[in-house]
Amino acid sequence: MPRAQANGIELEYDTTGDPGAPPLLLVMGLGAQMIAWDDEFCERLAARGFWVIRFDNRDAGLSTKVEAAEGFSVMAAIGAALSGGPVDAPYLLTDMAADAFGLLDQLGVERAHVVGASMGGMIAQTMAIAHPERVATLTSIMSTTGNQDVGNATPEALALLMATPPTTRDEYVANAVNSSRLLHGSVLPFDEGRAATRAAASFDRCFNPAGVGRQLVAILASGDRTPSLAGCRVPTLVIHGDADPLVHHSGGVATAEAVPGAELLTIEGMGHDLPVEKWDEIVDAVAAHTAEATATPARQPQAS
């Protein structure tokens, strides 16, 4: 897969569809690699007329791993953030948003539709806040505003974030299947075999538990985006499942309420994942939302 120099680091990425079509950037969530955007999901978006771009965030997949300063403790940083104290985070969501813009620069994309899931939704929101002229539309999926009073996880889901990471491939796959089952929720059928296959592919591609901790600190240290979202004028769609155990539905409601004119789509039975049964509903919603944008995303000449 190709790599791009972006914001002083390297990002692994790939694309699907016609490069002459409107660009649509997919931003994935905490610890997840770009392959968490399923190939077929990307193909369905491309079939709706988009040039689909997905990438590994810093500290995930095959992109640059960002080492923390000596003495940095993830648990101490999390404790400081939750208590409202200062956090010396290795980086913030603003840095991750700058990474994404750097990738778009390398691809010659001046303006793109941006779709983010979970932490990716937070990054996408940050992009719309920082450079609204470069975000044609924003779609925030199963995400929240950073306000600690909304979008809170259930105790069981929170325990997944705090658990000691596995060390072997078999342990990783078994743990990932159990985690996926919990996050999927109990409403829609859970495909254990598919979850195991995806977990094995993720482990084989890159196993980097330290990066997950640093990304989590970035989320907590970045604070509440609600006041900034109130000034956001990017056309915004918020998609959230009503059975999400990791980011409660209230996080999606708060996001939609924070952005003037935002639309909220609540998907019945969806937990904290992108279930195959709901792909068409999500793709249809994104396509309809972007169709309402008044300007067509433009592309600059590609950087050499």
C-alpha cells in the first residue's frame, strides 16, 4: 500500500474508486487500523460516486508510531485527565486532524467529504472546526463531543479499555472476539467467525497496544469540543446506534445538538461497530447527506 509524508510523519493509506470522483476521507477510531473500514463497505461508497480514501492514524497500523517522552505513564495521564488536571499528552486530536489534512495535501485534495467513526468522528469534528473550508461535509459516526457528561461507556465496555492487552496471537483473537461481541450489542446477530477473521488480520498486520494508550490519552486531553462545534458551519450528519455500550447514544445526540443544523440518524439495534446489516443504511445516509452539499470538492495538482 502507498505511504504519504504528512505533518512530519508517514501515513499508510489506500484508495477505492475513481480518482476523478469527489473525495471522501474515512477516519477510523481508537486503536483501529484502516482495514476496520471493510473493503466491501468502501466499494459500496465508491459505487455511489466517491473516491474513497482510508488510512492508518498515527500510532495504528503501518503509520508512524509516536514514542512518548521518558517517564510518560498512560494510566497517570488518564487519571489526570479524568480529574480535570493538566495532561502532558504525546499529541492531541488537533495533531491527528493535521495528519489527515497532510494526507489530503499529498493527494492533491483541497476539499473532501469527511466521515469518522468513534475517535475518528472526534478527529473529523476537529478537522471541521480547524479548517471548515476544507471539509465539504462532516459525518460523525458513533462518536461524541468530548463533554464527559455525555456518551459515557457502560462499566463492561469501560473495562475493555482498561484491560491489560494480550501478548500472543491466540489471546489477541480470543480477546477481540469477546470485545467485539460486547460492543456489537445484543440486538443484531453477531458473526463470531467474521470477528475472528478480522481480529487475526489486524494482529498480523500490526500489533501495537502502546499506541492505543497514547490515542486514548489524546482523546481525554483534547477536552470538550462543544463550544467550538457551536461555531461550525460544515453540513453535518451524526449517525449513532441506540445500543452503543462504549459511546452512549447521548454522545451522538449532544454532537447533533452542538452543530447548528446538524441531522441525527439513530440506527436501531446498532452497537459500537459498523454491522454488515446496516451498511446500506449508512451508505445511503452518507450519499444523501453529501448530495446536499452546495460545492463540489476540488483537487489541486498532485504533489510530486
